[in-house]
Amino acid sequence: MNAYADLLRTPGVARIITAQLLARFPGGMISLGFLLHLEKIFDSYGAAGLVLAATSAGQALSGPLTSRWMGVWGMRPVLILTTSVSTVALITVALAPLPLWGYVLAGLVAGLSNPPIQPAVRTIYPKMVNSRQLTPLFSLDASAQEIIWVAGPVVVTFIGTQVSTVAGILTAVAFLVGGGLLFIASPEVGQVRIPRSKRRFGVVLAKPPVLLSTVTGFLLIGSCAAIETGVVATFGDHGPEAGFVLAIWAISSFAGGLAFGHIPVGPWALARRMFVVFVGATLAIFAWEFWSLSLLLVIAGLCIAPALAVMFAIVSASVKFSDTAEAYGWIGTGQLIGAAAGAAIAGFVIDAIGPDGGIMVGAIFALVGFLVPTIFHRAHPDLRGRDASPIPDTEPVPVQPS
């Protein structure tokens, strides 16, 4: 805990973590917010899944591209533009009476305009702390991200079931606007300049650690989203039980990130963490009531944040600084698509076989998420005793003839 205390005493770190957490909080709310809202309108999880698929398609197209734009036009202009467009699209889904194709189109626009907060903040981090503090900072950030992915659904589920589904989506909009303005106003956003990358768009994805982290992140967050959908379907949409289960899960993930964040990152680190997630998700299939489900999801939650921290660290140590924003853009895209895909697939399976189907989908995602880093462990760098900072960009130095 001393390492985390030192981090939070570093000038600007606590402020930038808080600002980016608030700005990114809608990422953990939109999938379930759309699911609750559209299932209520169309009486079909499948119809809601189509809108989620359109949203994820937009995020897939825009994530790495808007991240790369920050190296061309700067962070603030890109963040202001995307936040503004995304706000309008989300309000449209919440308030406008539309046919299904209209909601699909609005969801696509919301995905295309998803603000690249995650790539921006992870590009800023190495400029705020020394190399010794960077890995603990990634662990702290991963724990914060789990608040987004696991506690975000708690908030939107509680508001969506106890107030209204419209209020749930509008709450996400409030976080987007308020947190986005706070993050955009942070001095570091204006001070850190991302060099223009000299590589072609998409080349960074060919880096084995980037591709490994993108695929595994997709599977991990897809597992979380499917389980969340299964929990909501298990307890229905008229009581707070689902929110309490997800809150317990969030606490376990946050605690795991802080407790295991100091463990050295070896070549099997990601596979080991994903195995624990898989075991917990599989056991949760056999839960029979509130407390058994909560306890078994605690097992899965303990290694969610540590797995994410490993992904951030191995990417940071494997790419040049000018490529970090785009690399994290690909990872963020993988996670966002995973969230939407996991919820959408779980929705169709729940329609077919019942609430347990959502948790089964989550366990399958987690199984594949364990197998990928196990089979491709050679793509996983060994960071034990190594600096996790990005590779510096260098330029040829002209030499005068003697």
C-alpha cells in the first residue's frame, strides 16, 4: 500500500485518475443501460442485442483512429469533438421514440464517437511518474477500470430498475459530460504532446504483445458483460438484488487489483490470472441463490483487475511512445467490443434457455481468454526486473564531416 500512497502523493496523479475514471464511467453503463431500455421497449433481448452490436461496430471502427488523431491534432480538440457527438447520440437513444433501425443508427453513432479517454490517460501516465512507479500505477488504474466495468453496471441497473431506464442512460450521459470536462481541463492533457507516428495506421497491432492484449481484453470484458447480463436476467428487472451481486463482484475485483498489483509480471502472468477468472465464472453457473452466486463471483473478480494491469504493462514496454495512444486504442476497442458482444450473445442465449445461459456464455469467454495467453505465451514479454516505460522515439542525428 505504500507504493500506492506514494503514487497518490505525486503531483497530479490523484486528480488525473479521478477525472479519467469519471469520464470513462459510461463505458461500464451503456451496454446494460441499452439492454434494459430496449428490452423494455421491444420486449426482446435479441432486439437490444442488435443495437449493442451496432454500438460495438462503431467503437471498433473509431477507437484506434481517434486515438491516432490525438497525435495529429492534439488531445483536447479530439476529446471535445467526440464527447459532444457521443452526448447527442446517447440522449437520442434515451428520449427519442424510434423504430428499431433508428436505435441501431443512434447506437452506431454513439460507438463511432466514443471519446478516446483510455488511450489518452495511459499515454500521459509515463510522463507523470518515474519508471519504478509505472507498474504500480497501471495496477491502480486497472483497479479503477474495474470500478467502471463492474460497478458501472451496478449504478445503471439500480437506477434502471428502481427509477427508469431513461434515467439510467441519462445518468451515463451526466458522467460523460461532467467527467469529460474535468479530464479535458486537466493541465496534463494540454502539456503532454503525442508525437505524430511515422508508422502506417494499424501496424502497431502486429506487435505480438499488443495483439495478445487486445484479444485477451476482448474475451475478459466479454465474459464480464455476459455474466452481468445473466445476473440481471436471474433476478429480474424489478428488484435491487442484481445490483448488490454486481457490487460484491466489483469490490472483489478492486481488492484483487490492489493486492496482486505488486507481483512481478512474468511470461505466464496473464494466463494464470485468466485461469482464476475462468474457474470462478464456471463455478457461478451452479449457484442457486443470491449468496452462493455472490461468493462464486468473488473468485472470478479477484483476478480481473490484475489481468488488465498485466495487459497495460506489457503493451507499454513493447511500443514506442508515439505508438502508445494507437496501441491502447486497439486494446480499448477490444474491450468495448467484448462488452457489447458478451452482452448481446448472452441476451440471445438467455432468450433461448434462460438466465443461466448468460453466465454460461461468460464462462466460455473466460475459457478462451485463458487458452489464448496460454497457447501464445511467447508473445508475452517477461517484465521481471525490467522497466515498463514505452520505448523512446529517436531521430537520426546529423553528423558534420570532419
